[in-house]
Amino acid sequence: MARLLYSLAWWLALPLVLARLWWRGRREPGYRRHLGERLGFYRDRIAGRVIWVHAVSVGETRAAEPLVDALLAEWPDCTILLSHMTPTGRATGAAVFGRHGQRVVQCYLPYDTGFMVARFLRHFRPRIAILMETEVWPNVMAQCARAAVPVALVNARLSARSLAKAQRLPALMREAARSMSCVAAQTEADAERLRRFGTPHVHVTGSVKFDVTPPPAMLAAGAALRERIGRRPVWLCASTREGEEAMLLDALLRDAWGDTLVLLVPRHPQRFDQVAQEVAARGLRLQRRSTLGDTSLAPDVQVLLGDTMGEMFAYYAACDLALIGGSLLPLGGQNLIEACAVGKPVLLGPHTFNFAAASDDAIAAGAALRVTDAEDAVAQARRLLQANPERQAMGSRAAAFAQQHRGATLRTMALLRALIR
């Protein structure tokens, strides 16, 4: 009954959902493309063994890279069907997996109605559904069970906040949780919260994000960018979210910042122009990465706006110190592991519940430092950029921390082998 009411709510809300999609397309045209896929209509079929991996947006898509590579190597005859929910996730998938050619096919996952999901499964006939991190949809789970498609939730995480939200619909979420064939959780805390819903076969494998290897081409691009910047200290504010840029820029204006360059990279590309306006409104000299080209950065530029897609590793390689966005406001934080993998010291705000274990472990390892707010972030960044030995030691510990936690992909693959026919 709970799922029937849930499905009815989806159908009633669908006109509003589509209207919102069209509205978002004003600023992000990708939301107006491939509309048929969001309703379960697809054109080309895939021959042979299909392994379906669902990575909702940018973070999950990047995290899926080592797993997708391992799946393609393990089953040379397979095609990966990589589904998303956002245009930025789809664009990231094209950039990350384009080297695999037709062995990785991308699409949007339809909205979670039984009819649309059933069409998706009939069209592609996947051997398994591999869901990244937290993407558990009740009708997806029910239709996979009806079609005898095993479901694996991998790199799984469930924060205390997400658990509380899920407990508001216990019958619906328990049915979905019990439909899983296998769960590979990031931490024991994640595993325990998942078990509270009656999820069977929960294993702790660690985070596959530690297995992402910085692409040599991106490291080279970062080195080239740093050469164009010059010898100035570079503080990267990575994957910042709405409201955080204003806090950081205002804090910078109140601080004796010297010649340090702030490399500011908003999380969402549709906000690039808005953030540029916020910088200009404060009288700070701005340069956009997309217009820098091969020229040297002018010495009076105070903020370099990272308004390009797919260059995050290059930005990490070009900086001396990184602040991880989404953590100054109660948004849960973004991925700090990429910065550590490049050997960069990290600053974290007070809100890191999306990466709680990794954040706490990085701080304990001396690879990261917790700050209380934007003012504290600016003060700590200024101090560390002036204290070369301390900052370099943090960077070395960050690289060691990332290396020590590798191996989740191998442990996850051991679980998946039993499910993929």
C-alpha cells in the first residue's frame, strides 16, 4: 500500500516535475535534452551482457571510475550502462569514460514510477543494477525484483540525517532495503544504519573514492596552470556551494591577504556567472579560467574563477592548499579524497556529515584541519601558506592517508562476482 501511494504521488507530481525541469533548463540547457529518457523511452538497444551502474551526479560519477574500469577488465564482453539524474553528471561521465568508447553507454534513469522503470529494464535488460552511494528508489527496487535483476548498493553511505529522513517512511524504505542483493558500505557506521532497515548482506568495503587515480593529463594541466600563475601562493576553494563564496569573499576583504591568489571553483556550473558577479561586486580583480588560455596570469588578479568542467584534479595540482566546499554551511561537505590523492593539505568546515569518517580520519592523520567558519578558514589558510614546513608535512600526510585507504574496489568486486551472470 505504501508503494502504491508513493507511485500515485509521483504521477500527480509529474507535471510539476517536468515544469521544474524545463525551468531549470533556462540556466542549464542540459535539463531540456533527452526528455524522453526521463520518462522511460529509449532508442538504441545494447547487445550482449549489460552491467548497469547508476551514478546520480558528478561526485558519484567520479567515484564510479575505478569500479567501472574493474568491471570492464573483468568482463571483456560487457557494456556498461551508466545512468545519471543530472546533466553535469552526464557530462562528467562523458569526460571520464569517453576513452572506453562504445563500451560505456550513458542515459538518464527515468523517474521512479513502476511503468517507466519497467520500460527501462525491458529495453536494456541489465544483468545487474549497481547503485552508487545512496540512490535507493522504491520502484526501481521493486521492478528489479520483478525482473529478477539483482541489486547491489556499492560505496554505500547513510548519514544519521539521511537515516532520520528515511525513517519517516519506514514501510516504503524497509521494502526497498530488503530488496537489495548486496551492500558494500563505506564504514561500519554506514553499515549499521543500513542494517537497521533490515538490509541483508551488508559488508564494509571502504570507499572506492580512495581508488581514483589522478589522471596524468590532469596533473600536467595543473602544472601548466601553475606555471602561468607564477610563484604566488595559491589557495583553492573547491566545490563551493551557494552562500559560501560570499562568506569567503567577505572574509578575504577583512583580512590582510597579500599576494595570495584565490582559485575559486563553484560546485555547479550554472552558478559560474553568478559567482563572477559576486567577485566583481566586491571590487576584486577577477580572471576566468576559461578565458586565460596559454597566457600568464596578470599579477594583480586576486581571484581566478575555475569555470571549466572536468579539471578538478588540475586545480588541486595547481594549488598549495585546498578548502573543501559544502562544509562551511550545513550541506555535508564534498569529497576531500581527491585533494589528498594529489598530496594537498586540506581545510574542512564544521559540516562534513556526507564524508564523516573520511574527514575525521584525515584530521586524525594530520592531513586535514577543521575550521569553524569562513573567517577562521581565511586565517588558517593565511597561516599555512606562510608556514611552508607545516603545510608541506600536511601534504605528505595527505598523500599517505589516501594511499593507505585504497583497496575498496577489489573488495567490492569480490562481492559483485557472485551476482553477475
